[in-house]
Amino acid sequence: QLRRARRRAPTARFGQADLRDFTPPPRWPGRFDVVTCTYSALNYLLTATDLRAGLARAAAVLAGGGIFVFDIYPPAGMMARSARPVVERTDRSVLVLQARYDRARRIEELDITGFLHRGQAYRRVEEHHTQRAWSASEVAPLLAGQGLRAQRFDGETLGPARPASRRVVYLCRPAATA
């Protein structure tokens, strides 16, 4: 994805790092107008300590007036995803997603089996993902603790987030400029 972004915006600066301990390299300015963390990346932070650290690093590198955008799967989203296997097809691949969700721990174990079209054959790939569902009531105080105010949107409709939203997009700004 970084390769695609660099092709589309060759003069912009892009970086990839572990959000929990990200420090911009010396050649970069210390603050950014936009920080993104998409594709439910924060769901891979399995503890409140790790989530707090990730949000703190995002806030620390955010310029005044900048925005931090991220998305998460809340419990409703992970419960819905685990209801039955999902098959996604394109002209170049078939993906089978099978999720198991532990409601008590709010942990999802997701197995992805992919068949990627290569020439005259398909190549099989397998992945295993462990993610944690984060509720709005858990995320809100962590954001506030970093001086961030958030607007929440339903990830499917982009209308206001609802308790039944399966994916939630957060648009955060420093509280002083929100």
C-alpha cells in the first residue's frame, strides 16, 4: 500500500512503523498533519496498555490542528464476522475467512485461506490473525487521556456510529482544535 501511495503522491512523505513505539526518523519533521491507522490495525493491540501506547504515539506526532483517523471492529463487528464463514471472490483470488469470537475475552481468532490465481494455477496461502474487539467505552477515555476528541462513524454507511455498527471509523483532533 505504501508503494501505491508513493506513486500517487510522489512528493509526500510516508512511513510504516509499529504505532506503539513509533519515533519519526531525524530526516522527518516531528509532527504530521494526518496520521492514519486503517484496516483494523488497532484491533491487533490485544491489551489496554498496548492500545494506550499506540494512541499516545499517534497523538505525540500529530500536528496542532491535524487529524488522526483509524478504524476498529467493536464487539458487534466481531460477533457478526464469526457468525459464519465468508467467501470473497475476485477475478484473481478466492478468500475464505473463518472467525471464532470469544465473547468473554473479546478475542477473535481469524483464519484466512486464500487461493491466488498465478498463471494456469492457483497458489494456496494461509494466515492466522488474533484481534481484540475494542468498545467505544474503552477507546473514549484513552483518547481523552491523550488530549484527543473523536467523532465516530459507521464504517459501512459513514453515518453516525451506532451500537450495532460492525466497523467504526474514528476521526480525532487535538482537543484544543476540535
